[in-house]
Amino acid sequence: MFHCYGISIVTLHKLSVGLQLVTLPKFQPETFVNTFVKHKISSVYMAPPTVLFLASNPEMKTKHFEKLQYVVVGAAPLPLPDVERFLSKMDHEVHFGQGYGMTEASPMVTLSPNSCTKYSSSGNALPNSELKIVDTDMKSLGPNE
């Protein structure tokens, strides 16, 4: 967690509202699975490779996700088939959202609202944000361009 997102969104915000934060020094599959189960994780912030690991790991069963309520994915887009494969392991509704941001934006710009079921979307602009999409010549682009 050496980017702005890790410290401001994951660490400071969660601690400020009294949530327990569980982090690992590095990703190791067995340790991750054991930690996920031991701490009954309810909210998780992941990059796409971690979601792919959970979706394809045969050791991760529905029972391991019984407390999971909220998933946010960032760092790269996660294609819809992969989202659906991950969510198929759940036997209850889980808010799944993708976001877009960068450290220079301090750190998030968009996030899927809780009601969003368009799982491949990077969401809506966050409050107090203005977005403009441009091409390589800095010409403004419209929707779907």
C-alpha cells in the first residue's frame, strides 16, 4: 500500500470509522485464503489478479464468502466474465464495484454506486469531481467515443 489510495481510502478512512484493517506483507495464496476465512472479511479492496485468484481457486467455496458484503476493484479494469465468475461463488448479494483513480487525483475519481449492477463500469464521478475525456490531441470526446 504505497500509493495514495492505500493510505487514504483503505487505511485512514477505515480506521477513522472504527473498522478493523487486515493487511498482509505480501500476497501468498495460502496465507490470503487463511486470513480471509479467519477474519471473516466483509469488505475487500483488490486488484484484478486477486479477484481472478479467488474466482479460480477451488479451495474458496461459498462458505468462505458468507460475511463478504462489499468488494471494490481498481488498478486495472476487470472484464465482466471474470466479475460474474467471482460473484458466482456467493450465495448472497454482494456489492461489487469498480473504480478509477490515480495518486495524482488524491486518489479516486469514479466509483460504482452500491445500486450498480453494470459490473464492468468504472462508475460515476465522485462528488466535487469534474471529468473530461479527451483524445490524443486534447479534443473533448462525447459518450461512447
